[in-house]
Amino acid sequence: MSILIPDRLRCEYLFDPVGLDVTKPRLSWELISKEPTRSNIRQRSYQIVLKRDPSTIVWDSGKIESEETCQIECAGLLESRTHYTWKVRVWDENDEGSEWSASASFTMGLLQATDWLAKWIGAPVEEVWRETAPPALILRKAFTVAGIPKRAIVHVSALGLYEISLNGERVGDHILAPEWTDYHKRVQYQSYDVTSQIHSGENVLSGSLGPGWYAGRLGLSAFSNGGGRRGFYGRYPRLIVQLEIENANSETETVVTDCSWRVSTDGPIRATDLLDGELFDARCQIPGWDSPGFDDTKWKAAEESLGPRLVAQPNEPIRITQTLQPLSVSEPTKGTYIFDFGQNMVGWIRAKVNDAPGTEIRFRYAEVLNTDGGLYRDNLRGANQEDRYICDGAGVFEPHFTYHGFRYVEVTGLATCPSLNDLTGCVFHSSSPVTGAFNCSADLLNRIMTAIQWTQRGNMHSTPTDCPQRDERLGWMGDIQVFAQTAIYNMDMAAFFTKWLQDVRDAQADDGRFPDFAPHPYDSNSRFSGNPGWADAGVIVPWRAYVNYGDTRIVEESYASAKRWIEYVHRHNPNLIWLEKRGALFVYGDWLNVDTFTKLADFPKGQAQVPIEVYATAFFAYSTQIVAKMAAVLKDQEAATRYERLASAIRDAFVQEFVTEDGKIRGDTQGGYSLALHFDLLPSHLRPKAARHLLAALEPFHGHLSTGIQTTVRAMIELTRCGRSDLAFDLISKRTIPSWGYMIENGGTTMWERWDGWVEGGGFQDPVMNSFNHYAIGSVGEWMWKTIIGLSPDENAPGWKHFRVEPIPGGGLTWASGEYHSIRGLIKVTWRISKNEFELDVVVPPNTSATIQMPTNGSKPVRVESGVYNLKSEFHPK
Ligand code: BGC
């Protein structure tokens, strides 16, 4: 019997998903060794058996000789609505077979448009359009189940946001479903198993609908077509529900949305908006409305309409992943209570409210406080972030169709002083599993990583947003482009990126321009698109997904659009220096570098911004090189050669145009050197020279960074690559502005948008753009993982089949420890320095290998196969 156990079986990255519409879903498992210390354990073969209920074999792969454990396509022909179970067994390098794994399952959704019998329904369309937050629509349908239900699945979607219940009990735990896509092109549906909620006889399906991204306010609304602030995709929310009940005789009964449903706007959610918040009047609750026996004859009949294409949701839903209790409550002015959760978080509050009927209680949310102890809300711009609750006696309030970015909640309207237990903070976001645990001997560095992780969670609400609080909250591509690798260390981003990269492709302009943010609610042929470093995320993010998850399907799906983007830039810039067509409004460039400082009079000015032509051409070369690699992965040899040549020609043009013989790059900026080094744009003889200029460029800033969001992590990595990790450690340990330590020391529990978001003696930066929950500068997480823990994926053995372990101690650290749960299993790295010895422990999961480089002078890289390793070497800290 083999010592291998196949474990953690997943389908399309998800555990036992319900409602898939991928016709060839991919399976994966991880291998656990019964003897973890035994080395060189490999999977030589596997066998998968896929069954349809109850026991019909749909596909038996037979014994397949392969080390592959992920991205294995199901070969069986899969049918709509069907529940499948599967298991796997493996053979090790000695051809010893394992036991069969425990069974996993997946349930197909509705694969054909014709599978949908349900109609989109909503309230009868009003003549008068209101520019204010509308009440939620409530809908219900009573129906009778004739047989005895054996299994029931409900497929649901909305144009807007929905919550549905069956017999008064909430279905699922998703928040802000069906999430944000380009609703002109597609909307996601969710499928829930409701077998335990249904019974024979009378049942009631009910739902509430809010405007959400579809019909409510969106960020940058000032740019909306026609200047309206609401209704970017449509004005009237719609719901679609298809409940399929299989009874004991294997007959199916189906309940669908149609004009027999009843609708009303008289429910308790009197006004609701994603950005502005919710007004809940508890006195308007309608007893029994979501249960059998309620008289709905006074409600209106629903109106049917058409809707966009429905697709199954591929990513983990938005869910509450944590609750927080406030740490303290203050009363800066009489009757105004401010709760402090001690953490800048994203979600909403759950509040116990016991005041007299009719009392209105207001909850206002903010990230930071003013010096007088009151909320600072100027940086929210037009997002009101305020919930109101009108009491009907004792109750618990929790909003439904909104979300807020906050650390502080101000409560007014209460008759008596509240207690800390009255409020709970509910943290929610796309529930991608946590994959990374980082720790080291420096408290500041741990706090920086924790803040990065909070920022990441705060900006994953089905799209990777810039910020979660002001009236913006858009999937800005430049931010995730630079943050993607950090995000991947911290959380399993595979399913999330699968979903979002479709949003990116949906927003590509006809001429090949990628958008600057996705979803892009405006006309994709106008407005925000084609900006260097932002649009390039359409190439760079899929590549990161490939490198970390071995996901060739993402590469396949992104390839054509990535080529179109490169062709677009090339077509307009035949001389290979990117001067033309660099975005619609202006080039963002190395955004928020220190040239944008306004409150630090002594800080050097005008030496930080990378000249735009240098910056843009660097991205042109980098993205072209990635497209060449994508072509090679997909075995499109002709294109691989063509893009390889183009990339090389762009690099030559870059050097010729911008780089002097002594390695000086036009502009002489930290950011410019970092980009050129990081994107490998320079011939080898110029690299050390450019690196010396990078070091010199720190001097005018007294050893600080001057970089913006696009070059910061690249500077950290390049300083380390050129042998000056001491300087990188000095930067990560700084507490003076600009530094991560400055944010943390000044109350930051998440990453700030700007290095100078708040300045001692100067106060807050310009409220027009000053978020305290922006992950772009947190891209330094990638450097921390790669340098302090020392873990890097290997693009030649994608999906962590082979990886590097190369910790570089510094900054006075005496130990560090990291765990990364890769798609092929849990990797652990721990090191410590004691006396003059560096000791390293590494766990390399079964069926993977690693190259370990000890940080001692003269030590050579060692390649190891799976197992547990302890290495020691003499070490003399500098
Ligand atoms: C966002 C950024 C974004 C930028 C484009 C800002 O308003 O918050 O994070 O990348 O616009 O330059």
C-alpha cells in the first residue's frame, strides 16, 4: 500500500461546487504522505472514477501514468442539473497504489439557455425615475409540491442584488449576490441545494431585491453617460428563480419566476444603495409574508422582461468570514457614540436595538477620526456610508444590499448609553481561502503583513477594487496588476481571477484596448482604457495565474485578447517607443510617487515621476514578452517567435532611446531603474551600472523610496537582486515618511492609498483622493514573501511543481516562518539564527521539488525532492 493519500479534492478550484457551467470541469487533489519525513515521494499514476447518482460510472480514466494532480479535465459527457461524485487513487514511484480517496462531488448548473424556463421579473415599471435610493422590492410565490421531495436545487440571479428565502428561511449565506459583472453581457447565477428547506404541500419562495451595481450608484458616477448618478446598467432591478424539485418517484416539479409572482415595495428596507447605505424601518416588517398562508392579493403582479446571458458563478461567494467586537466606545459630544473596532474593516455592523418604537438610530461609518474625536468622512467623497434603523421595539439590525469601509461607527439617536456588546462588526468579502501565514521576529513587519492581508480582504467584493469606502470601489487594473502576486501568496485567487479576467475581456474595446478598470460600466470603446500599466493587467494577471496555478485554460482564454492589446499598442507605435494612445484622459504613470506630496515642504520635488515614455515603453516590452511566453505555453510556435522578436526589438529601442552607455536611464528616477531592471530590459553589461544608479537615486531622498504604486515593489526586489538587500530591509523597517512603518505607527491597520495620507503636523492629504484601505503600496508583500520567507514559484514548473526557497535574512531578524498552501499542498519554511548559525527547515510537499539556496557566502543551490529538510550553515550577520 502506498504511503500517499489523495486529499482536498476540488473541482474548478472549489470544494463540492453546486451549479457549474464549465462543460469540461477540471479536477485537482493534493497528496499527503503518511510518512512526511520520507523524501522523494512522487505520484507516478492516478485513476479517477466519476459517477452519476446513484452509482452509474460516467468516466473511468483507468490508470494514467502522470504526475499531474491538478487541472485534469473531466472526460465524461456532463449534463445539466446532474449531481456527480468522484474519487481518485494514486500510485507512487514504486507503483504502490493508495486507497481510494473520500468522494467529492459537483453538481452541474443549467448548461443551455433553453434550460431556463424562468422569466426575469420585477415590479411594474414606474414612469417617474428617481435619483434617490429606492426601497427594496419584495417578491413572493406560494406553490404546492405534490410529491415527496428527494432533492431540490434552486438557481437564482438578479439584475441588482438579491436575498431569497424558502418558507421564511434564508437560502444560502451569500452576500451581495449575484455580484458584479458587465451586466450588458452576462450576469452570474448561483445554485443552492435546498432539499432540507422544502416539503410536500404548500411552500413559499420569497425574495428581496436591491439596486446594487446594476441600478444603484457606482464609483466615478460623474462620468456616467448623461451625468445621472444611478442606473448604469438599468433602472429597475429584476429577479430570476428556477426551483427544481426531484421527488421520490424521480419526477421533477419546477417553480419559476413569472407574472404569477406578487411584488410590493412596502417592505421594511425603505431605501438602499451600495455606496450610500440602507434605511430599515422595522415598523414596516410584514409578519408572515415569506411563509404559507399570507394574503398577497393586495400586492401587484410581477412584470416579465428580458435579461442578459446567465452564467454560473465561478468564484467563491462573498460571505461573512469574521466578526469583530468593538474595543471601545466614546462620546465626543452628548448623545453621539463612537465605537472603535480597532481594525479598518469592510462589511457592516449587526446592532442590537431596543429603543422605543419610532426611534430613528443612525449608524455612520468612517475609517479615521478627526482630532476632536469625531468621524473624518471627507475622504468618502460622495459615498454616504450611513445606515438608519427605525425601531419597533426590541430587534437586531443588519443591512442587506450595501457595504462600508470603516474602523469607527458613530451611533446617534439612542436613548441611553450603549454597551460594547450592542454592536458587532461583520467582515465580508469574496471568500477565497486563506493560503499564506507569515511571521517573523520583527513586530513591525508582521503588522505590515497583517495590514496588507486586511487590505486585500477589504477589496475583494467580486472584483479587485482600489478601495472599499469612497464613491469609487472600481476594479482598477493597475492596482491588481502590481498586487497580484502578493494576493496569491495570501489567498487562493484562482477562482476569483477566473471570474474577474472574464470581466476584463468583456470590457476590451473593439480596437484591442484593455480597460483601466473592470467591470467597465461605460461604453468600452470610450472612457477609461488603454493606460500603460493598467490595461497591461489583461496580460500580466493571467500570467500570474498560470505561474501559480498551472492554469493553462486562463492562458487560453486570455491569449487572443492579450495579443489584440499588444497589436493595438504596436500599431500606434511602430517605432516601438510608446508615445501614442496612452489612455483616454491622461497617463497615470507611476501613480502617487512622492512628487505628489503636498504637506512636506522639505521633501525633494520633481525627481520621482518616471518619464511617461520610459514608463510606458517598459510595460510594452514586458507585456509583449509575456505574450510570447503565453504563445509558447499554448504551443503556438510561430507567434512565440514573432512576439519574442518584437519584445527584443522593444528592449533594444528602449535602451537606444533612454539608456546611456553608463547605464543612466532618462529621468534618473528610482522607479525608472526599477522597471528596467525588473522587466529585464537591459543587456547584461548595463544591469550593474543601472543598479548603481538606482542606489544613487535613493540619496536625494535620504535613503527613502520616492516610488509610486507601480515601481515600489519592483524597487524592493531589484535592490535585493543586485545584492543590496540591506537597503531593502532598511526601507521596510523605516518609520519615517514615506514608509510602510509610518502608516502602521500612525494608526494604519490597512495600507494607505498614499504614502502621505496623513502627515504629522500637516493632517490629512487631499480628501478627493485619500483612502486608508488601498492595497497597491501593499504589493511589497511579494518582496516579503520572496525575501524574508524566501519562497518563489518557478514559471518553468508552474503551479508550484518546483519552487525556490531562498530566504535572505536582514534587518536584524532572528527568525521567520511562512506557510504557503499551494495548489500542490502545504509548503513550510522556517529559519532561525542562533549564535553564528543559520538553520532552515523546509517542508516540500509530496510530488513537488524545490531548489534551496542558503544565505551563506559560497553556498550552492541544492535541489531537493519532496520531504522535510533541515539545513544548517555558519552565518555571520553583517
Ligand atoms: C484609484 C487608483 C487607481 C487610479 C488610476 C484612483 O482614483 O483609487 O487606485 O489606480 O485612480 O490612476
